[in-house]
Amino acid sequence: MRMMLHVVMPVDTSNAAIRSGEFVPFVQKVLGDLKPEAAYFTESEGTRSGYIFFDMKDESQLPAIAEPWFLTLQAKLTVKPAMTPQDLGGAAGANIGAALKAHPKTFGS
């Protein structure tokens, strides 16, 4: 299943990693192990962050994905399923239609 990992890295910890020259090699190793579909790095709430899209075949992979960020950078993580527009137009669209048929009434209207 395609997942989105949002990594929020504390400024102090990531600054120390950058100053020591270990930040970029760490990120390259983690991404090399994960083999993401895409990875983008940006700012979130005033600190460094990244959005990484990857395929998770089994939930048991989560510790291997999360722990490097926790242990090395003391990062905060959010992991969520993610869809492409093609996913939304395919099976997800059919599931939306089935949900609408099963639950046609909106309360309060």
C-alpha cells in the first residue's frame, strides 16, 4: 500500500547532524533502504521536514521505517495511506459510490 511518511526533525538535532556532516548521508541511507516513490523536503511549523511516499507491503515494516528517524534525529512522524488521482478514479471511486448507496442520508439536512 502506498504510504505517506511526514518526518518533522527538531532544529537542534538536525543542526548538529548538518554541522557534523552526517545529515545528508543519514537521509541518503534511509531513502536508499526505503526506495521511496518520491521524497520532498521542506519546512513544517518552522522546522525541517520531509514528505516521503513509499510502498509498505506489511505493517511489520513500520519499525524499520520509523526507528531510524526516531533514534537518529529524534524526529516526529506521521504515517498515512495515500492515493494517486488514478487510485481515486479506480477502485477508490467505486468504493465511494458503494458507501453513498449504503449511507445516502446526511444527518442534519
